[in-house]
Amino acid sequence: MNTQPLLSSLSRLQLGRLLGGDGLAIVIPPFVVRVRSRITVVAEGLERLYADHPLAPLDGGGFSDFHVAVQPRRPWFRPLCFFELDGGQPFTPLAQGEAFALFEWGLNWCVTSHCHQWISLHAAVLERGGRAVVLPAPPGAGKSTLCAALMLHGWRLLSDELTLLEPGSGWVVPSPRPISLKNDSIAVIRDRAPGCVLGPVAHDTQKGTVAHLKVQPESLARADERALPAWVVFPRYERGATLQVQARTRATTVVELARNSFNQHVHGRAGFEALVRLVDACDSFDLRYSQLDQALAWFDALQPPSMGDS
């Protein structure tokens, strides 16, 4: 990616001093994020999950896209933490055990609320052979579990949460960051990949138990390589279900993508037309599954649509 030092080059003492002072500037493609925190679990999460990420200049110079902080608040009944962007606090404070998860959730909000040069979709996106698969899904559908399994299976992660679509060109801009796993999915992925790196576990959140999975080095190393979508797949995990695949119409796919977009309305007609072009260039499916290995085999067999099909 570049010759800048990596976060792993810092000792825990250096990391803590930077986070507790002017901030640690991390290259989290395609952004530079300067983060401050006096909470130990945030330092632990960054150390585990962002070790391979380059650091921006440590002398305080240079531009950062976002200046964020996750800081402690200590009311009498329990320790809390709050997320801060440029001095503002957009969220209700959470328990301090959720501090690293709050950093990840807050960074998602920063991107969707401020980065309108792209159309942002609530969808995972991965690439193989230069073509991308977009995975929109509501909470609880198993999107992140499937995304993690695909990454560990050899697909390149562009993002677990946010598909960043260039409205003019139709390319997807990668933003590979740790994958958010919840509840039983944590054990499922740990069992599939015993050597995988997981971040701090946050218990009793509104989403249940949450932990984040480190991005594979290959995905991070290719974070400057965009990809053209070839498939839109709406996955849903159903316990005990046999693998079921059904082709979707283009009209229903466009409608669902619009519903899953954070800012398509900001782009007006141009945003809607960009989604139509995306769907026209892709094959679209509903996928129901219970066995990850069967789902992975189906993804491996996907062939991109021919130009004549779009």
C-alpha cells in the first residue's frame, strides 16, 4: 500500500500515549481517521484489528477525514463511554465495555452521514476475479457471517457494512474494515478459522454479544483496487433450510437497493439512475441457506453476466 509505518510498529505505551494525546491517525482506506481515546478496550481493539494499517504522519501534520474520539464518562451508577466527532456527540452514551464497538459503529455513521461523493448502501461487498458481489440484507439475516466466511474462503473483502458506489462510473470503492459478528456467529467463524483474529467482545449490547473479525491481509493490501459489481445477492440464513436460490427481477432489486441506501435521495434522479445501471449490469438473486459450505460452493460457481445480458 505504501511505505508508512504500520500501527503494529507502536508499543502499547506509544499507542496509549497517542490515543490519550493529540490522537492516532490511521489510514483506513479510503480515509484517514484520527482517533483519541483513554479507554483501554479501544486501544486493545485497534492493536488487534488495525495492526496492519498504515499510520499517517505522527507529527500532527497532514489531513484527516475524520477526527473522532471515544471517551469515558463516569456517572455514579456505572462507567459509560461516548462517541465524539469534531467535538459533537451524536449518540447516546453506552457502557464502557462497548467502547470499541462504538468506535466501529460511529465510523460507519461518519461515512454515511458525510461522504456523499458516493452512494452508500447498507450491504457487504466482496470481489473475485475483478467482479464484485453486493450482499444487502436486514439485521439478523446472516450477512456478516456469510461475508466473513467468503473472505476466509478467498474472496477479497471490500466492506462488510457499506458498499460505496461511484454514481458516475458504477465502480465500488473498497473500504475494508473489521467484520462485525454477533452472538452465535462469533463461535461459528472461530470454529471455521481457529487462527482468525477477533477483537474485544462486547456483551449485552442492543445487538447482543458483538466482536469484530480482522480483515485478511490480501484484502487490505488491495484496498486501492476498485471493482465492478456483477451480482446482487440477498442472503438469508434459515436454520435447517436447504439451499434455495431464486432469480430476482430488476425492478424489485432496484427498489430493495434504494431501501438499503443511506443517501441515494441526496443524489436525486442521478442516484436512482445509478442504482438502475448497477442492477442492469448484474444478475440478482435471493439466497436461502443453513449450511455455509453449501452457500460458499454456490458463490464459487457464479459466472458474471455477459455484456449482452445487461
